[in-house]
Amino acid sequence: MNRIGISLKPNDARACALLHELHDWLVQRGCSVYVDQSLGSEVSCTVACERVLLADMARTVDLMIVLGGDGTLLRVARHFINSDRPIVGINLGRLGFLTDTPIGSMFEVIDDILLGNLKTIRHFSLHAEVWRGARKLVEGSAMNDVVLERSAVPRMIAFEMAVEGQFVFRMRGDALILATPAGSTAYALSAGGPIVHPAVNAISVVPVCPHTLSNRPIVISADNAVELNLVESLHGAAVNLDGEELLQLQQGDHVRIHKGGSISLVYEPDRHYFEVLRSKLHWAGQLEVD
């Protein structure tokens, strides 16, 4: 690995300082460094290296480094769907379930990766299409979650859900989250959804403020095709992918979701998923040793 791409959280002084330091460190090791051009003027720092559009990074680099939080990594990751190019996230955010390499370990971890000592985990994405009648309006992909939600007006929406063509339920509420295992520790977790191990091929279906208490989170196979039909929306609704709006919806629109391509993330070789959960979620209890 000698072609290294870097993207970072915009307008973040700490990320900019790390970019300069990391760039010089990589060049000293004979690497070619490419910085995300799509940040443009949003990056309040400059470094003498080649700029590449984020959309072209997966075809240009051997390794992608992201300096920021999970939101920054999600923005980058959608451009690496179906690519075997690994991404490593350096955590400048808060919890950092995806960007879980701490700043203090950055050079050590990247040095291990350059030597070939890397642990990669493939995370599948979700692909969403919005249909109005027989016309497909837009499509997009998400690594964490697809969310059907009400507009800013505090009025519930009503929608129906079908899995593999079979009716599941009709619900009135604020939103519905469809989350991957990677996204199960994000918005879905705060809405009461389950934590799903990354090795599980499943989608979490998590209602947000359902009007009927019997609407509970369920887990379905990620190989199932899901359709959401917006049957009541007097004040508007939207479909969001990883927290970014894909499209404003009208009553009668359909959202079709299925399993998408995968993304390869790099972690420290001794990383243990349950240790990460204990640490970041502050779970109580210690292992008793006789």
C-alpha cells in the first residue's frame, strides 16, 4: 500500500493539524498522498499534495484514511460501496463506533496497515429507491440507516410496511428506521432498537414514537426486500439516508429498500466488538477472575 487517500471533517482545526502531520509522515515512508478535493474551500488548511474528487478515490488509492467522527466516515464510505479499498477512521468525534481508532494510536495503527497487518470487516449497505406510481424518482445508498420520517411539522405520518411482498403492519408515528448492523448503534439504538453484531446478516426495523404501543422493533433478514408505502402525510414526509435527506415525499409514494453493496473498514488487530460496546456504552460489571 503506497497510495493513500485522506478526507477529514470540514472546518475542524484539529483535523487540519493532523492532516499536515499525517501527510508529512506518509511522504517520509514513500507514500503518495491524495486529499479529498470535494472539501474545497471548506478545509481551512492547505497541504502540498494531489487533490482527488471523493467520487474517484476508490479507483485511485490503496487505503482511505478518515479524520473525523462517524458522520465524516459515512460521507466518505458511500463512495467506496462495492470497492475492496479499505477505510480506516481516526476518531475525532464522540462515541466513534465506526471511527474507533484513537488519535494516540493513529501512527502505530497506520504503520501496521502499511505493513499488511490489517483486520478488515465488510459492512453491507442498504439501497433505497423512491417511486411515485410507475416512475422511479431517485435512489441512493446508506451504510447506517434508511429513515422514513415526518416533516418539521409535528404531525404523525401513516405508512404500511411489506417484506417480500407480504404485509407486515400499518403504523402511525414519527418515523421508521431500517438499520444495518453497523447502524444499530446509531439512531436506531437511541430509538430503542437492538444492538446487532456486525456478523449478523440482518436489518433492524425500529419504529419512532409509534401511536400504538404494540408496534415494537423487529429484526428481519437482510436478504429480504422491504417496501414502505406512505398512506397518510398531510404535512409532508421525507426519506433520509445516513442522516441526509434523499427526497421530500408525497402521500402515496413508495420506498423500496434492499441489501446493497459492502464497504471494507479497517480496525486494530486486537479489537474486540464486545469490549468496544462495554467501553463506549459504559456497561457495568467486570470479568471475575478466580
